Amino acid sequence: MEKKQLREIDMADTERVYTIPLGKVKSAPIYRRSNRAMTEVRSYLARHMKVEEESVKIDPGLNEVIWARGDMKPPLRVRVRAVKFEDGGVEAEFAGDR
């Protein structure tokens, strides 16, 4: 399985590291918590990077971290490295320890 490569970063692009809390996920039904966590990550990045949710792309590595323990037990927080490009797109990848 091929991994997708992230775009090259320009000096004009904005790069930030966020620790995203996923505590709201516990209000979702137990069999949908990782789905809700992915939605929370996307909406958090859209809000803080000031873009639409549709323009946020999530790296497969971040997806694997959230889904590592299945649908019922996502992590309580996750560190994310987000890059905002000039065209308004945002790409997010896992940035280390939870």
C-alpha cells in the first residue's frame, strides 16, 4: 500500500502544531467514537486555521493513530502538525506523542 506524500512547504505557508482535545467524543455512542474524533479533528483545524472543513486533508498516519484501538476507544488528545497553503488548503499529520 502506497502512502500519500504531503505537499512541499513554502516559506509563505503557515505551519502550526496543535494538541487537540478529544473529550467531547465521550458524548457520542460508544460504537461511533473514532468517527466523532475524526470529525472533531477536522472541525478544530478548520476553526483554528480559518478555512472550510472541506479543505482540511488528514494524513493516513493521523487516521491510524485515532483508529489504533478501534472505534470505541480513540485517544483523549492528539498532537497534530498542520500546514496551511496559499491556496487555502490545510494538511494535517500526526506530530508525535498523544
